[in-house]
Amino acid sequence: MTALSADRALCADILRRSGSSFTLPIRLLPAEKRWGTTVLYAFCRRADDIVDDAPNRQAATGDLDEFSRQLRSAIDGTPVPDAVLRAAADTARRFGIPPGNLFDVIDGVRMDLAHDGFETFQDLEEYCRRVASAVGIAAIHIWGFRTADALPAAHACGLAFQLTNILRDVSEDRGRGRLYLAREDLHACGCKPEDVLAGRVTPAFARVVSLYQTRTLACYRHAARLDRMLSTDGRLAFRAMFAAYRALFAAVCRAGDRILTQRVRPKRAQLVAATLAGVVSGPRP
């Protein structure tokens, strides 16, 4: 086994152990693109885990600084001890991924370390751009795209996916004292942040949910345009990911303001069925 093969095998193990819904879509790609996307997933998982697994904020900050430093060295061609970063640098070179997208991911998870909410939706969108859209843009470089219009569509896709996650996780996040919904949106809807954090379901919160559902749906509609901008094999993976997340978003919408007190968990069989249908029929915003 070559050094690169060993590094890729480690990344594949990270994906396998994660139980991610992205596992099936990634399998639809041809070998080299499948490896590239697997490495990208492992890189993002590692960045997330640095924040989630650190014993405290100071330790996480130091580990992220080292992770970023090693990524820079690997991209510059300097040997580094981290197998995931070696594989990520190889993938970036092989597929022409702008390195800034990888550093954006690190900067995005770093924002979670000092999270005190977002004042405006623009602030929230910037967070989503880093933790999600940057990943989508990196992914389409691996899959192949035909026009520059794919870049804003990939941003919309990342935004749609991350907003879906935020809505799904409102209950879980408030249990940690976190609130990702922008304060200006809460104020505009007459919703008090302390009510949300306390789990009090109010008509004002229902208005906030409706606002975010409308915004997220608009992002899905824009993201659906990616389908005709990608290479044929990349299109299959995109369709699968889009369909799975769109099904999750539909479940979130059905739950309505109940997302404040319960985390939406669609059955795996439903997500798999939606994913397979999406591969065949294409994205349905």
C-alpha cells in the first residue's frame, strides 16, 4: 500500500464510522472522485471533532491553530504528520480546489468556540458560507462543473443544507444554551430569545419558523439549478445529497414549531427511498 493509499484508507474509515447520510451518495461517484469526496468529508469531520471533543475552549483553539498550520504546510508541499491533511492537500492539488475553501471550514468551526448568537441573518449566512457552502464549492471542484454559475448555486446549496440543520437542531442547541436564529429576525417576529432558550412555544416563534422555512426553500430552489451544471457522474452524487436533505427539510416543515421541543428524526428507510428517487428523477425543490 502506498502512502497516499494509506492516507485515503484512514479517511474512508472516518466516513464509514460516521454513519453519515452522505455515504450512499459518495458511492455513486467513479473511483477518483469518490476518493476525493471521501477525503473532503474526513477533513470536515476532523475539523468538527476538534471543537466537539476538546476538553475546553483553550485546548480547542490550540488544536485548531495546529490543524490550520499543518494544512498550510501540506498545501505548500511540506510533509506533515496528519494523514487526513496530507490527503486533503493532495485532493486540493488534484482537483484544483481553492485552498481558501478548506481554511474557511476551519474558520467556520472556530466560530462555534465563541458562539454568542448572530445579530443579523447576514452574520448567520457568513457562518453558513464557511461551514457548509465552502464544502459544497470544494465538492463541485471534485465532481466537475461546466459554468461559473455553479459557484453561487453551490453556495445556495450549502446554505439550504445548513439552515435545514439549524432548524432541525433548535431543540438540541437550546439545551446547550445556543441559538443560531438571528436576533434581528426574532425581534422582527416579536419573539424573545429567552423564550426560545426556555423552550416556550409561542405564536411569535411559529412566525420565526415560517420565515426560516421560506428562506430555506428559496435556497433549495436556487441550488436545484446545479443539476444541469455538473458533470454526469457528479450530478448523481448531487441528486442523492439534495434529495436526502430535501426530505429532511420536508420533515422539519411538517413538525412546524414543534422543533423547539423535539429533534426531527425521519426514519432511515424514508431517507433512503427519497435519495434513490432523487437520483432517478432529479432535484425537486
